[in-house]
Amino acid sequence: MKAFLRRLALVVFAGCAGALSLAAQGHFSGEHAMQYTREFVAIGPRWPTSLGHLKAEAYLRAHFQHDQVEEDTFTADTPIGPVALRNFIVKFPGKKQGIVVLASHYETNYPLRNINFVGANDGGSTTGLLMAIADTLRGKPNDGYSVWLVFFDGEEAFQTWSQSDSTYGSRHLAAKWGRDGTLPKIKAFVLADMIGDKDLDIQRETNSTPWLSDLVKQAAHKFGYDKYFFQTDEAVEDDHLPFVHRGVPSVDVIDLNYGPNNAYHHTAQDTMDKISTKSLTMDGDVFLETIKLINQR
């Protein structure tokens, strides 16, 4: 028994040492991303026009109140009629001329089928991820491109996914930035969607800009995360397409294989127990390294 306890102590010590080693190497804090995700998902369902949606807006507004934040409000023409939507854009200035955009969406599906869908992975995890990324950027000198974090509204369909009933926030913002001259300043648009999954398996999205996908792959390889990234290819319609169509270098970092046969996607099973700190740590490492690689081009 004593020998067993000694071996157990060595295993525990090795595990703690490994965690300390990761921290010493400067890995992203998946713990912080998970905590933000937990707080955000606790709001409950947050479809547009709901009380939860207003609470989600208030949560983001309060969190970023001391940052340079823009609220991009507009009215979308949807199958259920005009709907007020709101994108949040949080800006961290850099010294180089140009912008890197990191984006996600924060709302959940309009409840045609499931009123209890809280979107822990789909919208929640990537909102928490971007909030934790903001912590790494806030108050620190940035010799590279400015980094803008965008929290899109209205990514989900109100009735049935189509080119006209989806991606309302990204379509609106891409058009707006096209009119005001922002688009040519964007060096890269990086979208995060559904990447908190415990069983992380991020596909290489084939509508994305090849060189930018290559940088994401290079970033994953640096940390030894190859088996979690780009083992398969898949075309996905998502918030990056309005930017792709306008010539902005864009990549969708997404894991569409969520649960057995994708069983958790858009269901009440998309809950906090399905996502992990480990996945969020890997995501953050790769996103921050990708920013560095973009700056080095």
C-alpha cells in the first residue's frame, strides 16, 4: 500500500508539474475562457427578441465597458418580421497599419423547435474564448496590427437556414465596412465557431482563404495540436462568407462534428458538460499564434 501511495504521489506531482510547466510556457488560459463561458451560458437561451438576448447584450456591454467598444445596431428583415440586432466590436489598437479581426456569434437559435437550447458550444464557448483573448490584449503594447474582436448577432436562422435567413450580423457589418473603407484595412478575418467541444476535431473549411488556413495549421503544429486540426476537409456556410465574397482573407475555424453523428448540434444537449478547458486552451494558443504569424507576413 505504501508503495502504491508513493507511486500515486509521484503521478499527482508529475501532473501538477506538467500544469505548472504549461503555465510557465505561456499557454493561453482556457480556465478563464471556461469561466466566462459558464457565466454567459448561465444567462440561458438568448435568441433575438428574448429577455435572454437583452441579458447577453448587457453582459457583453458591462464586461467591455472600459475598452474601446462599438455597438453596431441595425434592423434585420427576417421571416418573422423586422428584428433589432446588435454586433459588438472591441478594438485593441496596434502600431502597424491594418486590422486582424477575430469573430464569433453570441446568440442562440430562434426557438422554432427547442426553447431550452443554451448553446454552450454553439455561441457560448467562442464568446468566452474571445473574452479571454481580450484579457491577453488589454493594456499591453502591440507592435503589430490592431486586433478587433467582433461578437456577431443573428448568425442563426429564424426559420430555415438560407443565404437570406442566416448570418445577419456578418452580412450587415461586411456591407457597412465596405461602404466606410474599413474592409481594405483588414489583413485577416478569423472566425471561431463551435470549438469548445471536448472531442475537438476542427475541419479545414474549404471556402476559407488557403494561405490563412495554412497559418492556422502552422500555429497548431507549433503546439503539437495537429491531430485536433484539419484532419478532414469540409465546406461550411458561416459568418466568414460575407467577407470572403468581398475579397477579405478569411478563415472559419469550426468543428461541425459535435457529439455522436453531430447529435448535440442545435439541441438541448449543447450544455456545459460537453465542452472542455483543454479545448479552449488549444483554441486560444492557436488563435494567438496565428495573429503573430499574420503580423510576420
